[in-house]
Amino acid sequence: MTDTFMLDGKKIRFREGQTVMTAAIDAGIYIPRLCFHPEFKPHGSCKLCTVKINERRVSSCTTPAAKGMVVESDTHEINDERRMLLEMLFVEGNHFCPSCEQSGNCQLQATAYELGMTSSRFDQFFPNRAVDASHPDYLLDFNRCILCSLCVQASRDVDGKSVFAFSMRGIHTRLIVNAGSGLLADTRFDGKDRAANICPVGVIIKKRSGFKVPIGQRRYDTMSVSSPEK
């Protein structure tokens, strides 16, 4: 059985148990997002998917769809707020796209282009975090982490290894490796792990392959981040 709600003036069908986000995806409608992934339980940390329902802002990835609700997403006001969130993410991490191995495959970069964010009004203030090159096949650049938690969930729930975790709280929260040494080489991390291929930015980088696919031929060079998911 399906019911409907309105999203930006369009009638959206949904099934019981779906959220606003998953119903929108099924309908081929893009709502900006970074921390959401269909394989995992949503937690609404990035706030890019915020929409307005009855003048109240909520995360569309965690809000259950309900019959008759009226949802606003693609508005000037909400997209302005999303651009500001993106600007803050860029200045809080070392996201210098021209020199990043993930350029063209980066969801953060592609989302910024989609929303028309090409520069930030804020000064860079990211801390200088360590880069872990201890693993023979993978490098971790913690300076680019946006705390989406996808690698944490994938390693714990799919790989059964819990290689990654968060340490500390609030503005001091940071991604760490679950090893006494804190090094990726001292874990069971493997390139076949789901966690190895889920980062939406450029934190988990496969060595010796960063620029094998030329700029211009990468995923978001040839398609928009808003293209319907297959």
C-alpha cells in the first residue's frame, strides 16, 4: 500500500517505513546529502539534506514520510543554507580540489558544484592532522574527513572489523583507527572491505592509482551528483 506527500509541488509516492529521502530517491528527485547512504541507518549528521515541513527544518534522511505532508527542499532559502554548510566543510578540512587524488570522484566537490558553491566566504582554519601511509596499499588523509561516519558503519556492520571509530566529542570529534598504534597497517583493513570504497571525500586513498583515470573522465566529470541513482 502506498500513500503520497508533496515535495516542491510534486506528488511523491511512498511506502510504509520510508523516509522523505528514500521516497524522493525512488521518485528520481535529488536532495543534497553527504552522510546518507542507502546501505546504512541514517543519522542526519551533515544536515545538507535538511528540508522544511510545516515551517520546521528537519533532516529528510531521518524523517518518516507521512501522508499529506508538504515538504520544501529546492528553494532559494534552503539552498543558501546548504551552500553555507558546504563552505564550512571546505574550510574545516584540507579540501584543495586541484591537487586531490579524489577530484572528479568526490561527492563533496560534486555537491558544491551542483549547488553553485565555487568559493568560501570563510578563512581556512583546519588543524594539521596526521597522514597515515603505514598500510602497503592505502593512505589515510585525516585532514579531509567530514565526519560522515560511513567508513565507521561499513567497517563495523559490513566488514565486521571496526577498523574506524570516532574519538572525543563536539568540535573536537575526529576519526581514528582502532589499533594500539593508531596506524592502519596494524589492523585487518583490506582493499576488499566495504569501508575501503565508501568515503565520499578523499580520506581513504588507494596507493599507486590516484591519477590513473584522467581528469575529465571521472565519475562526476561525466555526470551530475543529482543524476538519478541506478
